[in-house]
Amino acid sequence: MKHLFGPVRSRRLGRSLGIDLLPDKICPFDCLYCEVGPTVRRTCQRCEYTSTAGILQEIDDFIAQEGAAGVDVYTVTAQGEPTLHTGLGRVLRHLRQRGGRPVVVLTNGALLHDAAVRQELAAADIVVPSLDAARYEAFLRLNRPEPGFDLDGMIEGLLALCAEHPGAVWLEILLAAGCNDSEEDLAALAVVLCRLPPSARHRVQLNTVTRPSRTAVVHPLTLERLQAIASQLQKHCPLPVEVLATAPVAVNTKDCNAAVADPALPSHSPWENQAERIVQMVRRRPCTAEELWAALGLAGQEAPSRALLERLVVAGRLRRQCQGAAEFYLPGTGVS
Ligand code: SF4
């Protein structure tokens, strides 16, 4: 599968089948915390970056072969920013008509000033836009947009989306220690939050860095600090402000590829067929072994599953990175 990956388990969404609209990391931003890696092309230019017909065909093939029984939601996303693809509206309508499950879009919000983009997003059941900073200094530091990017326009677009969208909007704010969590930064965010239209469908979710960044070392906030900030912002916000991170989060990262177990697998193994799916999943997001096994239906078959991961590490298709107590798999040096 070129555009589809998973289903992966998502804390918020359950079993999520990912639909990646872009062929590469194309994005208006180059966020410090990005799990995909450095932006290859930083742009706000909309375009049919890959064939929309090809994406629709892959969706149809998946539904025909596997059905929707193992899927809770379809999540339209990208290695970069999915609203850059001009086929977005067609893909969303297709999923609504054929998928039989809610459709979610993850977006960094950069193009929300564009009424045509908001109109296309209207076909999604849930839109999850991001706004990490409302102050230019923090925005430039953390999100590293293309030169001349209009943060104020993006914020107005976000407010318009919240007022217009017929489904739910879950606004995500990712906070990174020392980047966008100063009192000044929080005060600027509060000014935006107090302008959100009241709605029973919408909510605000605070998150922090929980997986390895492939771009830079970024430090998370503690759960206690996130909860304190949620209480602080809630005073200004007509929507519920929730903390998304549920477990204590890591404070440091280290490479942990040294200990490699026996990578032997039976040569005829059906596990071989899972290798490509694993590589495609971690290209979009670093995953723990448990997340990969759950996504691929391999839970309870630890020995051959671990052997497959080790084999991919030895082959350079995966590498491991520890963040706090958790060990993640990322694309290896042999994967572009
Ligand atoms: S985190 Fe999202 S918005 Fe930021 S660079 Fe990565 S893909 Fe783009």
C-alpha cells in the first residue's frame, strides 16, 4: 500500500486507518518536534501532489479486501500537510460514501485562512487542527514556517473553521518545554481561545512531545504542568480544555540499537509480508513494538514478531530509539 497504513491504535480515535495524501514530507512548516523528519519542500502551494484516482483506488481495494470491521476511523493525514493536496475534498467525500466509518483529518491549520480548504474539510466528521503558539516568536521557534507566513491569518482561519464546521473540531496545542510554554506564550494562546465559538462538539486538547522527533531534541512537559496549564487556559476558553497525554512522559532520548537479538525467521514465514507495512507505518510515526503488533494483529505472537523487527533493524530498514522508558522503532538509514 502506497497511501494507506495501519490500522494503528490511536489514544483518541481507536483503530485508525491512515490515508497519506503526499509522496514526501511537503509542509508549510518544519516543526522541531516533527516525527516524520525534516521538511523536504516547505510550501503553502496546493497541488495534486499524487494521483487522487490512485488514492481512491487504494481505498476501494482496502474496503473490498479487508472491509471496515477492523477500522474505527479513517484518518486523512500526510507525511506533511494533507490540505496541500487539491484532491482532499474528493478523498473525504469518497470515504464518507464508501467507508462506513467516521472520517478524521489531521491538519496543522496553515491553510485554514482559505475558504476553499474549509469548504473541503466540511466533509470530515472530525477536524483536528493544531495551534501551538499565538505569539510569533514562539511560533517561529517551534513550527519554523516558510518565510513570510501569516500567523494572524492562520488564527482567523481557525476561528472561522470552528464557527462553520458542521462536525467536530478538536484543537490540539502541543507544548514543548522552553519553546512555547512561557507565561507570555500561554497568555497569547488564551487570547485566541477566548474567541472560540461555544460548541458542544468542539474541544481543546493539550499535548506534549511523547515520541522521538526526527528533526531535533525537544523536551516534553510533565503531566502535572500540562494539567496546571489546562486549568489556567480553561478560565478563558468556552470549550472544554483536556490534557491528551495520559502517562508520565519522557525527558530524554538515547539511541538504543546496540542490543540486537537473534533475527532468524523461518524463510517461508508469513511475517515477511508484514515487513513493508511496518516500514510504511514508522515512516509516518515512530511506534513501539507493542503498537506495531497491535496494529498488525500480531499480539500474542511475540517471538516471531520481535525476530522480524530485529531483522529489519539489521537490514537497516528500521532503527530503534529510546525515549524515557519507551523504545520506539523509526525508519532506518536504508529507508528514504
Ligand atoms: S509536525 Fe506536522 S506541521 Fe510540523 S513539520 Fe511535521 S508534518 Fe509539518
